[in-house]
Amino acid sequence: MGPPRPGGALSARLRGGAAALGAAGLSAWAALTRPFTAPADLVTALGLALVGAAAVRGWRRAPAALPSARRWWPWVAFGAVVVAWELTCLFLGPRVDHPTVSSFYDAATRAQPVKGACFFGWLWLGAALVRR
């Protein structure tokens, strides 16, 4: 890695502040979109791309050991339950009778501030997962 650079902590703070400001801007934009529209898809794709870029940048710095199965199997089980729920809801009929996770989210985030806060939390969670 090499010796620490002068101002490294300040540089990291500035990057963190810029990232938080960017996430807040994306969240405000997301709050103004309607579900299942091109602008909503675009702002979501931008958020995914930014968190993905942070992940790739972090992976280049220091390769991490693969986690043991004890750490990831609950997440695989949770993911399987969510996928099963979504597929069941998709094939059983109208969303009113069998709502998907996105239907719950849309109902919960009708107010723009709530939607923006949820989007910011989603970005923060993604960034926290990639930093681990």
C-alpha cells in the first residue's frame, strides 16, 4: 500500500462528504419520480452504478477472503424467500390480491420526503455493504 499521504484523512472526509451530497441529490431526484417510469429507472440505475463503482474501487485496493458459509447462508435463504414471494405474486393474479415487494414500497413511499429518505437509506446500505 505504501506510506500514508499527507492530508489523507481530509481527502477521505471530502470524498465521504461529496458522496453523501451526491446521494442526497440522487435521493431528491428519486423522490420526484413516479414508479415504473424511465426517470425512476434512470435514477435507480445511476445509484446502482455509483455503488457498483465504489465496490470495484474497493476490491482493487485489497482483496478480501471469501466469507465462510456461516455468514452468507442466511442471506441466501432470505433471498430465496423473497424470490419465491415475488414469483408467487407474479403468477397468482392481480397485485391487489397478491402484492409484490415493490407494491408495498410504492404504497409506503407515496409522500416524497419518505421516498427520498428510503432511497438515501438504500444507497447508504449499499455503500456500507461494499465497504465491508
